[in-house]
Amino acid sequence: MKRGRKIPLIAGGAIILAIVLVLIFVNNSPKEASDTENQSSIPAPNLSGKTEAVLYEPRYLFNNFTDPNENAFTISIPENWEVSGDSGLIRPYIDAGVKIQASSSQAQGFFYISPYGVYTAPNELLTFAGFAEGSYYDPSGGIAEPMLVKRYTEAGDFLNEYVQQLDAETEILEVIDRPDLLSENLGPLITKQSAAEITYTSNSGNGEITNKLIAYNYLIESSGIGIWAASLFGYSSPENLFNETEYLVLKSAETFKVNLQWAAKEAQEVNKRAGIISSTQDSISDTISSTFEYKSESMDRINNEWSKTILGVEEVYNPETGDSWTVDSGSKYYWVDNKDNIYGTETDENPFPNEDIRPLEIKKDV
């Protein structure tokens, strides 16, 4: 009787064991494993209360360049761009001028030369003395370099001449007047001024380059004698890098600063030199005024917000120190720590409340 009862119990135990094994198998089937993986790929809720932050690397960096000749000015040049050896203060006549030329290994570059050239306007007295247009005349009596006798040329025509004289295959795309660059506070002796911009392509064998060049010309006349000067500002780049080049040049131009101590000393020296020259040539002391205002305003037509959008960058700055950085766009708020690490967040909550970190502001052009 007892033996007969064991069989059903054994059978029942076997069934229970089978059910357990089936459940174990089902729970570990590939479908369930896949569901587990999918669940683990979903970001877990932020239970710590700490704001999520993204670390950003600065997009563009700049190095300071100081005038090597007289410490007259400084300007920031894009990192890894090389400044030409003849950049710095120049003395083309009685006043000081500026020459800056920089380029990258990717054929990006810009230059600023003010004045690019100083010329004597032809007149009857010069012609009678044998100084026809195209010859060189020295009104300083040997103190300064002789000047080319050349009729005053409007900026647009001057740029056309410049491009046509280049030793490269060129194609002029556009020439426009730039009345926005003309000085509103003319001196009493400046009788003419003009500004223009030219866009052209060039090909010297290393691929096609797009160029923009701006000229500002002005004429000074006194006692029948006319002297005029032309300043040039230009930048160039392969087409695929042109937006970046334009942006970097604009940022560089904004950093140009004159050494105020040098400027005060230079003003005194100009008066001395002007006095010497005026003794050898009537009223020549008033011919050329010092040109140190870097014409970053010539870039005003560039929509900086548009450039930043195209490049996918934001300009952020510390309102307490004035330090600024260009970083990839992608966050609504930016922060900087004491090691100049830049972080971005989607909220205005401090991502590291227990650390030395400060909010940055996003620069907006006005």
C-alpha cells in the first residue's frame, strides 16, 4: 500500500522539476537577454541631483605678436600661423606705419600694410624740374626715401592695377566701393579720399585661391604740392576654408593694440621730423598723418553671427576677467573652472557646485 503511493509522489515531483527548468530556460532565453540589454542602454535617471556637463576643447587659439622693432603694437595671430620676418613697424616717410603678414600651412593668410605706398602727385613745378609721372622725387632732401610721382588714383582703380600686376593667373570677380570706410573727421589738408574692395581668384600652380583686398587712399594738398598714400588690407584662402579664414582674420583684427607709451613718444618725434622736412620743402610737414588705426572696421560687412553658425562655434567669455574662448556650439550654458576647462550644460544650474567654477556668457554681436 505504501509502495503504491510513492509512484504518484515521484511523478508529481518530476513534473514540478520540469516546470522549474522550463521557467529557468524561458527567463534566460535570447529574447529576454535582448530586452535586458535594451533596458540597460537607456540612461539612468540622475538621482544625484548633479547637472550633466560636457567638456569642450577650445576650437581656435591665438598667439600674441609684438612689434619687434620698437614695441609699437601687439596683435593676436591664429595659432600655427607663421608671421613673416619683415612684419612690424615700418617708416616709409616721416611717420611710422604698420606691416603685418601671416599665413598657415593650408594656404590661408592675411596682410595689412599701412601705408602700402606714398606718392607725390604730379604738378607743373615738378614737370618743369624734370620729374614727370613715373619718376622718383625726394621732397625730404635725403631724409626719407624718394617717392614715385603718380597721379592720385581712386581706390577701385588702384586695386585693379594691383591685381593686374600680380605674378599669377587671376580673375576679378567683383569690385565695390566702400564709402563706409571713409574717415568722417578729415584734416584740413585732406582733399580727397576713397575706399574700395576687390574679390578675385588667383592660381599660381598650387590650386585656386579666393582673395579679398581692401584699399583706402587719401590725398593731402598744401601750397600746390600733393602727396597721397594707399593702405591695403587683404586675406586669402582656398574656397573650402574661406569661411574659417574670414572668421579668424576678423578675430585677429579685433586684437590690434598700440602701445600708448610708444605712441606718446612717437608724436613728439613726428613733430621734430616734420620741422626738419618743412625747412627743406614748404608745408611738407603736414603731408602724411600717422596711421595706426587698424582697419578692423573694414570687416564690418561680415556677419559674424552667420560665420559662427556656418563654423558651428560659439564665442564665450568670462565677464569678470574678459577672457574669451571659441568652442563648438551645442550647449545652452557654458562654464569655466580654475584650470580654464570649459563645460557646457543644458540648464543654468552649476554642474560642480562644490568646485571653483564660474558661468560664462555667450557673445552676441550687436
